Amino acid sequence: MKATTELVHVIVWLALTLASFNLRAAKEPLYDGLGSYSREITTGSPEAQRYFNQGLAFVHGFNYNAAIRAFQQASDLDRECAMAHWGIALACGPHINLTVVPPPAAELAWKEISLAQKRAARRRWKAR
């Protein structure tokens, strides 16, 4: 029974994630009323900062697909923003609602964390 439940969770999460990738062509909206929590990141784009904060709010609200979209929008606005890539990897799981990470989500997480490390190293190099 537990294996069947986990399989259903994986299938549903995968379907929602794939559907969200098709929607990525449209710009993700900025939402009001998600709270005041903010974490300053290294970016030259105030809009990328707002999308990053929105992604964090969605992670804290257990809305991981919306968080991924917000972090992706931040990444689109500032390609050098390491934390936007970190946020995508964080939202891919595992988390309380999905303890088993589907292979596509794991691949995305590893890709994004690798990009985050490269962007962070580049920023450190430029800061010298």
C-alpha cells in the first residue's frame, strides 16, 4: 500500500512539474500577500530579488511547483544569480509532501545545484 501511495505521489508530482514547464514561456506573475520574509541575495536586478523572495515564500508554504517557477523567473532575469539555481534545487525535494524524489526532479536538482556552484565561483572570482 505504501509503495502504491508513493508511486501515485511521484506520478502526480511529475505531471504537475511537466505541465509547469510548458507554462514557463509566459512570465510568472508576482503575487502580493505572501508575507514579508526576505533573504537578500547577490543580484543586480531588484525584480530577480522579488522573484527569489516569492520562491522562498512558496517553499515555506509547501507550494513547490510555484516556487520552482518563481526561482526560474529570477534566474531568467539574472543569469548569474547563484541563489536562484539553489532555490530550484531546494524546491525539487525531497520534502514533507514528497519523500521520494522522482528521477526528473533529481536530475533538475543536480543540474541546478551545479549551476549555482559555478555562478557562485564566478562571483567570487570577479570580486577579487
